[in-house]
Amino acid sequence: MKRIDSRWRPYGIMALLSALITLFTLYYACGDGPLREALFASYFKSPLLLFMNFLPVFLLFVFLYALSGRLWVGFSVTGLLFFVLSVVQQFKLMYRDEPFVLPEILLFRESMLMKGNYHMSVLSSDVMTLIGLIAMIAISVFLFLWGRIPWIGRGRRRLLIGSILAMLFIFQGFRGPYFSPKVYARVGEKAPINIYNATETYMAKGLAYPFILSGRMMRGTPPEDYDKKLAAMLWKDIKDTSIPEDKKVHVVSVMLESFADFTDFDGIPIHRDVYNNFHAIQEEGIHGHLIADIFGGGTVNTERGFLTGFSGTSYASSAAMMTDTHSHVRYFTQNGYTAEALHPIYGWFYNRKNVNPRLGFDEYLSFDNYFQAVEEAAGDTDWGYTRDNHFFPEVEKRLNATAADGNYYFSYALTYQGHGPYADYNMADRKYVDKLEDQDPRDWAIFNNYLSNVAATDDALGDFVESLRENPAPVVLIFFGDHKPWLGEGDSGYKSMGINIDQSTLEGVLNYYTTPYVIWANDAAKAKLGVDFHGEGPDLSPFLLMKYLFETMGWPYDPMMAVQSSYLKNTTVLHPPYIRKDGEYQLLEGDDSLLEMVRQYRAMEYYRANDKVQK
């Protein structure tokens, strides 16, 4: 075969093949739901959208061609990367109703582990997948046979340097012109989508373009007109406080995996014993609704929002978590508390074994270094994790050991029982919910299996609270759900039960994201704090939950809470496009004063998240 010798022919070939790869990604960008046809058609109405999705594909192709001197290498590697991106996007939309974002690459190991719980087959997922793979292999073989002799010489070196400089200028570490907010706002048709649905907004931008832009999450996104010097100056005015010795109590926080109270919805024939203990504890304590930022997965976002006070999903996997990070945990340890995090599954999930110490925890106890031995001692090793009836006693055991040493204890305990997905055939020991008329048996089975885990958690939670009730040490317990559970592809379980999850309505948003929280205290803690811990609390965002806990206990704010109180006055929920201020939900868009309030807060938050911890 003749070597490609035309000066411009390789560029034409790369442009054409990059366009084909881009077209393939756009096919997957719109998912497989009812919006697919309208979204796919909308892409071709926007030349700017096509260009922004084409550009990274073409630049990578050119770089690899210049690096290797072989067109087939450039095409094969570029095609494979975007092929994988496209297929993963399809599965994320199918099973989690959320897009694939760049920081999730760092979670590859747990993604492969969780993949085994879903019925996934890449080649059988869509005919287009198989066609695309065959076409990619065929083109690679053709280019290999057509251009076996590698390109060498000064021109190749110039192209390599030029492509590197072009990428450095365009991307600039997620700060270049490619990441312009003005361009992002212009790209994508709004007509086919619900503009208040983050997933649909992402899908409306294509695939390669929003995926690369999601890389900004790894460092957090500075607000518009961010002034670092001003934020630093304002932070200097925030004073440290101390917990009064006569107000110190043990604080146990528990986040319950996928825990939600479905008795909130009318017409679902759940057997009440599923939630008996939970409802009894609710009545004894302060209870309310948590408005999570995630659905069906992404536990770490609720977790780190609660522990740090940083809002939304921008910081959970950001560069801020790669070094020692300011957090509420540090406030406890600075006040002499022993702080421990406990999670009965492997420590590498969400990189907790590295991140939790950076948040200030003295110990992180996971299945690897603690709970496997607990299961072996109990002779219950079949699950591969510690179930709640064994997990909660270990939390109290650690509390008692700390109290015996004369120290106060703060723990963050995250359960694993209840983690999805749930089988679409009945595996539960009995029926926890009656099947609705015309309900798909698979949807019923998924929900019934989910409720079997809820029932087990409810039993364990009841025993835990009874034990804490008799504990002579003053203990405040706060527990809450991390997110609503996944109940079938396309949210079929919710739809089969008639639950409104329409993201264009406030009711739908709240139904989709709400989980319960409860603050409970034993008599010793009530007496020491002078608080009865009874009543109904406000709707809260996860990042404001710790602040409300401190308010309930009558403790002084830590610095992050002080900023929240000052910059988000009378605000309990920040869940764009909604904010709950002065007890009412409002839309942010169209209210310049609210938008400016949030912008100023986000500037202070961004500075804190990226500020180095002084040791």
C-alpha cells in the first residue's frame, strides 16, 4: 500500500473521521427515553454545539497522529475512548438517570464492582453499539493497511508541538476559552427539555462537550466575578469559637443508605411494620426532610456536604479533597473530641480511606481494617459487608470505649445495607407491600426487595436507640437518608406507584430528592443541654444539616456555619433552581437579589474549600 503522501489529505481524513466519532457520541448523548428524537434533531440546529463536541475529538486525533505518526493509531485510540464514553453514558442514563461526568473516572474500581449488580451487556444494549464497534475496527484495519509506513520528519514534530500548544491554550486546565460560561449558556436547544432538570440540561449540550466541562468539578467552579483577595479578607473577620465544657455531649451521626419513607405517599399499600421503629423515633425527636442533591447514587455528595458544609455536588470529588480540607469534623477535634468515620464496606469506595483523614477524622473504620473481623467473629460472612444489626452495636461500642477514656466522641457512620440495585424478581422473605393493580411484577419485586432492607434497618435502628436510651453517657443521635433509592429503569417503580417526579414542578423535585432526618437525644443529653429535642424541623439541604444540629443543641457556630448564617440568611435549602428562604420555596432565576446572595456565599465557600489547612 502507498503511504499517504498528500500534504493535506491526512487532515481531511482526520476531520471526516472525527465528525463520524462525534456523530456516534451524539447518538448516545440523548439517552434512549422519550426525548431521544427531539434532542438528537436539536443538535443539528446548532453549529456551535456541533463544533464544541467535535473540537476535543479532532484535537485528540491530531495529537495522537502527530505522536505516533500513524493515522490508524490516532483513530483507534480516539475512537475507543469516545466509544467507551458513549456506552457508559447510555448505562448511566438508563440505571441512574444521570450523565457520566469526568471525575467519575477516578472511581473506576468501584464502578466495575457495582457493574456486576446491573444487567449490562455492551453489545446487546443497542444495535448501534455493535455497528459502531464493527465500523471502528474496519476503519482501523483499512488505515493500517493503507498507511503502514509511519510519518517522520520535521513536519510531524511541528504538528506535535502545535497540537500540544493548541490544547494548552484552548483548555488551560479547565480555565481556557473552551470553558467559557457564555458559550455554555448559548449551546443547546431548550425547547425539548425541562430546563430545571440538570440531567436533561447536560444531555442538551451533546456528550463530549459537557463531559469535558464536568472536569471543572474536580477543582470546584468559582462563581462569576470571584475575587480571591476579597474572600480572604472577609474570612479573616470570621472568628473561631469553642464548645462550652458544660455543653459537651457525644454526637453520633448515621447516614442510612438509600433510606426513604414511602409512607409519605398516599395509596401505596406498605405494611406499616416496615417503618414502625423509625416512626416511633421520629415522634420522640426532631424530624424533618432532607433535600438531597443526588438521586439513586452519589452517596458521597450528601456525605461530604454534611461533613464539610460545602454545597451541591461540586466539591465531593474536587481537588479540594486531595489535600487536608476544612470541615466540621475538624471543629470537633479542635474541641477535644475523638472523631471516627465508620463504613462497613471497602475503604477504597469513593477513596474514603484517603479522603476521610483529610477531613480530620482520627480513624476510618471500614470492612478492610475492622468490620471483616466483626463478621468473622459473628460467623456471618456471606454478605461481604456488615449488616445494620451488627454495624450499629459497633458504633456504640466505639462510643463507650471513648467515653471510658474520659473523652467525647463524634462519629459519622454510613450504612451499606439497603444499597441498590434491587433484583426485579422477589428475593425477600415475605411481602412487605401489596402489588398494585396493573403494576409490572418487576417493579413490584424491586420495591419489595428494597423494603425488605428497610425493615431490617428499622429493626436494627430500634435496638440501637433503645441501647442509647439506657446509656449513662449524654448522647445526641442524628440520622438521615443519603438519597432516594433506584427503583427500576426510567424511574419505572416511582411511576408505577403514581408518585409525581416531574422535575418541572416543585412537588416533583421534592418527591424525587427528599429523604428523612431525625435528631434524637437520650435523657442524659437532654438534661445537660437543656433541650427537649421534640418537634418538626425545617426542610434542609445536606450542607446545612450540621448547622441545624448545632443550633438545636445550643452550640456556637463553627466558622463555616457562621458564613452560612451571614451570607444565606434564613435559608435552609439551596437546590437550584429552587431556594427555601424565610420558610418558602422560591425560584432563583429572575430574582437578582437572591442570585447575588448565592453568588457571594459561593465565593466565600469556594475560598474555604480551596484554602490550605494550617497545622
